Amino acid sequence: MTTTLATYRTPRLGPLGTAAATVIVAAVVLAAIGPALTSADPNASDFAHAYGAPEPGHALGYDGQGRDLLARLLTGARTSLLGPLWVVALSMAVGTVVAIAAAWLGGWLDSVVSAVLEVMFAFPGVLLAMLVAAVFGPGLTSAVLALAVAYVPYIARLVRSAALAERRKPYVQALEVQGAGAVAICVRHLVPNLMPLITAQATLFFGYAMVDLAIVSFFGLGVQPPDADWGVMVASGQSGVLQGYPAESLLAGGSIVLLVVAFNVLGERLSDGRRAPRPGWFPRRGGVS
Amino acid sequence: MTEAILQVEGLRKTFGESVAVADVSFSLRPGGALAVVGESGSGKTTVARMIVGLERPTSGRITACGHDRSELPRSARERRRRGGEVQIVFQDPYSSLDPRQSPAAAIDEVLRLHTPLDQAKRRRRVAELAELVGLDERQLAALPARLSGGQRQRVAIARALAAEPRILILDESVAPLDVSIQAQVLNVLADVRERTGIAYLFISHDLAVVRQVADDVVVMRHGSIVERGPAAQVLDEPRHPYTRLLRASVPGPGWRPARRTISKETR
Amino acid sequence: MTGVLDLNGLTVRLPGPDRPVLDDVSLSIAEGEALGLVGESGSGKSMTVRAIVRLLPAGAQVEGVVRVGGVEVGSLRGAALRELRAVVPVVFQDPRAHINPVRTIGDFLTEGLRTHRRLSRRSAEDRAVRLLDEVGVADGQRRLRQYPHELSGGLLQRVMIAAALLAEPRLLLADEPTTALDVTTQAEVMAAVDELRRERGLAMLFITHDLELAAAVCDRTAVMYAGRVMEVRASASLHEHPLHPYTAALAAARPSLERRADRLATIPGRPLSAFEAPDGCAFADRCAHIRERCREERPALRPLGDGQVACVRAEGLQVVFRD
């Protein structure tokens, strides 16, 4: 009798995945302890030092308003990481709950959820965020909420199909036959077994959210100056670029690119090949996946 | 004749146009062992799934332990009661267990659901059930990935027995096991029946296994029962041509695959 | 002696465990003979087939000699290896995994004939239809235009057998070809294989977990355990009068269709894979007839009666098993 042993394996990160994880951990640590690394005030302007070169105590020099670049970069790391964290946490929580409810209860609920998700696919996150900012006023909160809403269908679609497959497995059916409640089965068995998938998607979507939030902030509709944020810094560094001082835009943009790539690589390694498509900036044509 | 512990009357299930089960009736006496025999597509597994409530019958009546279970349970309490009446062990030992849960935790979860026992008593009960099916301490604590198919199937049996059901359905549960392991599990099942007076409904295609474990047999084909009777009688003196064909198809001493049949399948 | 297939001391090591997965396997198949290879999970029976046609996992190390029709297989490369696989076809358990689902049965059966043998479409199809008829598939012309998903498992397995016969092989390797089929379909497919084999003088290595099926369709049966051959002899006598304790225990553990046993004779423990096997006899820990020396020395496969057995106590146990 030939039976293939279904092994339960944790994904291997490999050298690239490990490097990506290291970059992410380093960024989080820097964002957490960052402001302690420099005595400079990120919001203190000193126009005498506008576009000033690096000097002792100001390792990266100054921006166009004479603010310490290192201090702004480190403070900006906080908003740049916290924003996507909220987007991901909200969209994952809502997407997972909706998906599992639809998969478990099936019937008309599943049909309704699927139809609603289909409509939501039509709203590109960035445009939605800008629309929300235009209506309710710019700010990080509205951008985060809008993006979270836009990401939900992508998460929900993937989790729903995985939950459907999981639900058909004998171990779940054995629990149903035992008379265990649906919520207990979902919370204790279904969700934990979907966690690897959800974690991988969360990692990938963190990267996407970072780019999308940076874009929104770049256009002045997200984080509001003078608060430091990498998207804001890329925008405010523009005039410096034209005058031959690209440091601010380059540093902020480079940080974004580095982290987005790191999240993408790590998410890819964790995802085992199953991943939701990248939420688009334009309405999607037809169905996805 | 004692009252049946499981009674199935006029059971029917259709999936769209196709009829999976057409008018099936049988009964199982307390402590009895009935085998539903058939090949793939005979509808035998659909019958099992309807009895445990994983499929809803299109029509017909299922009564277990005196309670009707043709309709969905109306309360959490009724759902649990049904769980304590009929349990099932599935065919595939590899997906029958939550990959993140040790056998001890899986059995304990069922005990918490069905019994008022405290933690210490549950632990003792887990040990008893493990002993009943022949699992040791180390296997009880291991994750399913570290257990063999036979060990996992024992866990599935112990987990089903934890609800102290009066009826246990075994849906091809020993089919994927190695011969030497299959014999161990079949003996365990015989011991459990002797000790607890549980009734078995075996869903199987394997006539030799059926002979070993069942008192009575119903033979299904294309959703209907074609023959029924005591196991020895049906297997030794099959009357329906299909039962004869099944019997003649089992390789054994002196068996020669008869002749090259030209397949008349239309597909 | 040169047969259709000769294995001599075949040992296969996979990367990782230091013990081999196939351990000193020696078997031979004569012209037109059918040899059954019976064993439980991890016995190495499927690995033996893979070693013969060199379909082993990457990094596998092979020792010993495999000869097909007197030609050593170990040194073959490239075109010669493909030629070997064409003349020693394998029929696997799951036909659907071995056929392209988007091509028709006709494409599958005639591709080789048309590209390698340069037959016209017409004559290739005629040949395929004749072969389908021989394996018991009527209405071949229609079948050729169908896709794999339109055929039942039993029909598809017959198509695979027909495909295996296209190159007019002298040896067929069958790895649990009927395990996934219903019993009645299994009987039909085995009948077709059996007749074809006799008509064509085709030799066969038949892998199965079913001792009785092997006894029914094979001239001789070999029993494997933990990557080693435990016993080989004429199927009838192996089944009736096993010499190795494992063979005897395996036969006794299987329920009988004829009568109900009070209790099945079980083998304690679980089947071991070769890399878990102890020194000495691989079956020692589960054997009811163990002696001290069984753990110390590894019993060699030696001639006894009408076959070979790898047990130091075989002579003495002969009497025990007869009762």
C-alpha cells in the first residue's frame, strides 16, 4: 500500500527570505528606539542649515527647511510602519471573518458576500483613499480606513476558498458530527490552520499598503506636514531634487523601496505559492484569480 | 426482536439530476454489526453521511436511539445529543485529525463537549480510551504528522468513542491500512464492541473484512439495495447476480481472473 | 542465468538517512514469467520498480547490478535510457497522474508510433484500436477521440496498459495497477493483463500489497520487508506453505472470505522502512519465532525447497506453519 505521508511543514525562508526578515526586524527596531538615537528634534527648523551637509550630531544632514534628516527619517519610520500595520490588521480581520462566515454558512449569505466582494473589486484602493480624503478631509486615519476597505475583497476571496477546502476535511467534519458549535470549530481549528496562509498574505499586503499609503501621503492627502512620514518626505524633497539636493527624497524613497521589497520577498517565502493578487490602482476588469 | 437502535427508511438523496441513493431501508440492532457493501458510486458513503448529518436526505427517515434525525438539529443541545448517539470514523487517516492538535487534546476536546468531567477525570478517561485502542503515552502527545496511518486511525476511533456513542459508523476506515495494521485495528474494534456493547455500521467494499466484522450485510448498487441477509449467507450463497459477481471478483486461493470482459460502459 | 530481468545486490541509498531504502535486493524474471512483489508500506517494492527504470529521486545512489534482457541498465544515458523506458513500460496505480488531461486518448496512444516509428496517422490509429480491443476496450475508434476525464478509472487503466504494449515489450512493470479500482473492475483488468501476457509471452513484475492477488496472477511471488527480500517461491506454495515467519504472519493477518476468525492473528508493531530496520533480521522485533542470533546476524537469502528464504529458522518453522 502506497500512502504519501502528508507532512506538516513550516516554509523555509532561505537566505533571501532571512535577509528580508532581518531588514524588517531592523526597521521595526529603529522605528521603536529611533528617536533615542539622535538628540535632534525632527520638527525643529533651522533655515540657516537648509540642505546642509552631514555634520557631527546630524549624520544625514538637513532638509530644505533645515530639519535634521536622520531624526525625520526615524520618526517617519513610525508612521510609515504603523499606517500599513493598521491597514493590514483591519483588512485581515474583516476579510477573514467575512470569508469564514461565508464559507461556513454557505447558501444565500455566501452568494451575497461574493456579490458584494465582486463590486468592491471595482474600487482601487488609492483612488478610494483620495476620494475619502477629499470628502472627509485629508489625514492618515481616512487613508488607512479607505485602503483597508479596498483590500478586504482580496483577502476575503483567498481565505474563503481556503476555508471551503479546509471545511471539507474529515477532521472538521468529525467535529461537526461530534456536535461542536460552528464558532468553536472555526476559532479553535479552522482559523489556526488557515493562519500560515493569512500571515503570508498579511506580510505581502503590508508591503502593498506601504506603497499605497506613501502615494496618498505624497499627494498630500495622507499624513499631513509637518509630521514626518516617508511619503511626505519624498514629496517635500522634490524641490530639493530640482536644486541638486536629492538626499531627502532618496533616503525616504529608498527606505520605502527597501522595506516593500523585504515584505514582498518574505511574504512570497511564507505564502507557499498561494497569494491574492496585488490590489490594483485601477478598477479590475473581470474576475480575479 | 429487539427494537432497532438505528433505523433508515426510504432514504433518498439526489444531487441535481443524478440519484445517489434511491429508496434505501435497513435497521441495526443494539450491539449489532451491519455492513453496507458496494463499489464506488453505489451510494454507500452518501448513506453514512446522511446518517451523521453531513448531508441532508432528499426524502426518507433516519431514526437513531429513538430520535428522528432526518432534519437539521434545532438547538446546540440537540446537536450534542446526536453526537453522543452516532459517531463516524472516516477513510482517510491523514486528514482525519487537526494537524495542530495532539491526540490527547483531540480526545479531551470531545470529552469537554460531551461529559461534565473535570480535568483530572478527563485525563484519566483519555488514558483509558488510548489503552482501549492501543495507543501509548508518547503517541498521545505527538502531533499527527509524527504518527503512522494506523496510529492516526486509532486516534480517530478513540476520539469517536469518547462521545460514548451507541452507534459507530466506519466508512472504509480500515481500507487504507497495511494488512498487519488492519488486523490490529479490526481486533480493537471487536474488543470495543465486546466491552461497550456499541453497534457498528461498516461501509466497505472489502468482502473479507466484512466477513470478519459484520453479522449482517446489505449490498448496494447504483443507489439501491440489491441483496441483504446474514453475512455468512450473503457471502456463501449470494443470490443476486451482482453479489455473485462481487464475490467472484475477490482474488483468493485458486482464483483466476475469469476472462477478458469487453467493457460495456457507455462513458 | 540471463532472464528478462536480473537484479543482483541492488542497493539504493537516498540522501539523508545513512541506511539504504533498498538493501541487497536480488531477483530475476525469466522469459514470459510473472513475478509478484508483495510488501507493506516502506517495504521498497515501488522503489525497486523505480530503480529498474532509473526513475529515482535526485541524489539517490545505486549499487548492485540491474540487467534488462542481459543489458546493464546502470550505465545507460540519454537516448539509450529513453529507449529502455520505452521497452520496459511501467503501469502505475493512478493513471490520471500519468496522462496529459488536455490531449485525446488517440494523441496519447499514437504519438510515439507516429514520431518514432514514422507510421501514418491512419496506420497508427489502426494499431491503437487493435491494442485497445486486445485489452478489452471495445469501440476503439470512438475512444481515440475522447479525453481522459471522459473515461472511468478502469477504462483509463486499460488504455495505459495498451500504451505500455505499443513498443512490444518483453517485460511489463506494474506498480499496484488495480489498487485504485473497484474489485469487479480489478478482476476484469487483471483478466485482460493475464490473457495478454500469456498470448504474447510477456514477462511481468507485478507490485501489490495483496498477497492473494499476487498468488492468483503470478507464477512466483517475492515478499519484501524493510527494503529486503524475505522470501521468493512459486506463488501457490508461498501462499499455502510460507517459509518465512513474515510471509506466514502476513497471510494470517488478512481476514478470510471463507470464514470468520475468532480473532485475527496480528503482527505486533508496525511495518518498518528500510532505514529504520535493526541490524540482524529486519523483521526480528515483530517476529514470534525470534532467537538470539536473529538480532546478531543478518540472514542471507538462501535456497530452500522450491525457492529462497531469508530466515535462519526456516527449516524448523516449516513444520509449524503447516499446521
